[in-house]
Amino acid sequence: MSVEIQNAQSAIAKVNLMGLSEEKMVAFFESLGEKRFRATQVLKWIHQMGVIDFDDMSNISKALRARLKDVAEMRLPEVLEQHDSADGTRKFLIKVDGGSAIETVFIPDGERGTLCVSSQIGCSLDCSFCATGKQGFNRDLTAAEIIGQVWIAAKSFGQFGEKRPRIITNVVMMGMGEPLLNFHNVVDSMNLMMHDNCYCISKRRVTLSTSGVVPALDKLGELTDVCLAISLHAPNDELRNELVPINKKYPIAMLLDSAQRYIEGLPDNHRKVTIEYTLIGGVNDRPHHAHELAELLRDVPVKINLIPFNPFSLSDYKRVSNNAMRTFQEILTKAGYIATVRTTRGDDIDAACGQLAGAVNDRTRRAERYRAMSAQVDKLEENLLARTPEEAIKFVAQ
């Protein structure tokens, strides 16, 4: 057997400690015959001190460090590129196992710094206004690949170590993918973010955003108590079916009932659901949509985040006008809601909401097929417009 094959097999057999929850880390060390406190030590080294070399873990004996090198590793995804926007936004292009790429975005806002984390390579839900869905779905990210995004960002800002300034104060699971379709890896990762021996981020500052996977949302409250955001984007089922196809399986009433149950089950009874509503010019931004939304949400404790649509090459949707956006916001405010407008950040580096798809490997070639189909439709329209009504009818019949 060649040395290369032996090395490859050795690497495969090693446990990647990067994404292990506290419970799994304890189980790992107990399997080695070690005490539980070793798990706490290693969690602190990895996620508080940013150390991923066993030789640098000074409070662990040399004998144990040598053994750990044989059976374990701290393997991170690889940073391919880093882009910094003029407004301070930072985007990481990250390579994961298998060669695909994901994107992670840091958004500064005064004393708050929010990291937008991806949970999947691509997305299977194909919301009509989102660039990510047009890339198709490849696979779920592992817990190590999810928390690895936080580690990479923290390292880039010099956040690790004692008495270092905390740059990343908030994390939102709003990047590429639907978090609740990668349930256990996402939950393990969020719990690491909030753990006292890891990143120590408040549960009020970690947010999971979902398009509405109701069974998983019903289960979420049993395992964590992070903040909840619902990607709603429409005030009725007919329109939401077009914008967010999963609504056909889990319609709005079912989704809001599940969100209400989640909030009611939290120990903190002052929490609200964040409703994300992307305003698309001429589609869902009319005053009657705002009035309908206000009526829809009247019995749910919510705050509303209005998001201007960010155009991309595979969509014919238009950005909402400033006047329409202000009118929409005013209607909601007069109805008694807290309604904020999300400032578009990082669009000069394609980091704004809905633009997290540019560098992903399109394994399903969905984007290519989407362009081809659009070109065929355009050609057909041109053909029909060039004919008389009678000729057009005969042409379609053929």
C-alpha cells in the first residue's frame, strides 16, 4: 500500500473536533478513557482561543496530545477569497469538502457586527426572488463547515484570545440554504455559538431564518431557544405560492401557528418573531398588500423587517421604488407594528440579501438550464409577435 493511500485512510478515520457539540465532545473523550473536563478544555482552545494545533494546547499532557493527533483533527473549510466592501461589509468565499464553494458575509452596524452564515451548498426551495435557489442544491453542510464559518470570520477580525474585542456580536442563519432542512447540524452549530466555553453569543443575538419547514420548526423548540425569523414575503397564500414554493406544502396559517408555538414555548415571554418581507416592485409592494399583511399578523407577536429586492441576472423582478417602500412601511407603522427597512449592504461585492450564489459550483446546472429556458421563451414571444393572430394560433397548435 502506498504512503499516499495510507495517509488518505488515516485522514478519513480521524474525528473532526471542529463541529462537535459539548455532548459529542464529552462522548469522544470518554471513548478514549479520558475525563469529561477534557471536552471543556478543547472546546475553549478551539472556539475561544482559536487554536487548532494540538501542540499549542498547553494544559493537555504531551501523551494525550500525541494520542489526539493520531485519532482527531480540527479541520476547517478553506478560504478561497475575501472581499471587503466600501461600507465595511466583508464576504468570504469558502471551499468545502467536495470542491464546492459557499459564501459567508459579515455586516457591521455601529457597535453591532452580524455574521450571515450558510447552512447548505445551494438551496432546494428555489424561491423566485433569490439568486441562491437558481444554483440548485448540492448537499447539507456539516456542523464543522457551519461553525467553521464563524471561526474563520472571528480569526480574520482578531477576535480570539483573552480580552480581545468582540467584533461578531450577532449571527443569523440566513445565508445559503434552508437551515431547518439541515436540522441537527444547524442546531449543534448554533448551540456552539451560544456556549459559554465557545463564542458566548447571547441567545437573543443568534437568529434562525426559515421559509417554513413546519415539522422541523415544531421540533426546534425542544433543542434550542434562538431567535426566529420567518421568510414570509407575501400576505396571502396565492401570492406566496408563487414566491416561496414550499408554501404549497406548509401554507401561511400553518406556518404562523408553528411560529406562535415556538415563541410561546420559550422561557423568555417577551420575544417576537421577525417577519422578513422582501419588497419586489409591482409584485408584493402595493398598499393593499401592506394592509393585508397588517391584518394577517394581528394576533402574532412580531416585528417586521422590510427588505428591498436586489436584482440579479436570472430574475426579471424589479427593485421596489423608494416611495412604495415608504408607503408600505408607514401603513404597517400606523397599524401598530415595528417595521424597519433593511439597509442594502455589500451589494458592490454581491453580498446583499439574495445575491449569495455567484461563486457556488452549479452541480445541477440549474442556472444554465434556467438561462436556456428563458432564452427559448424570449424567442417564442418574438416569433408570436411577428405573426398575425391567425398565424400565431396555427403556430402554437403545431
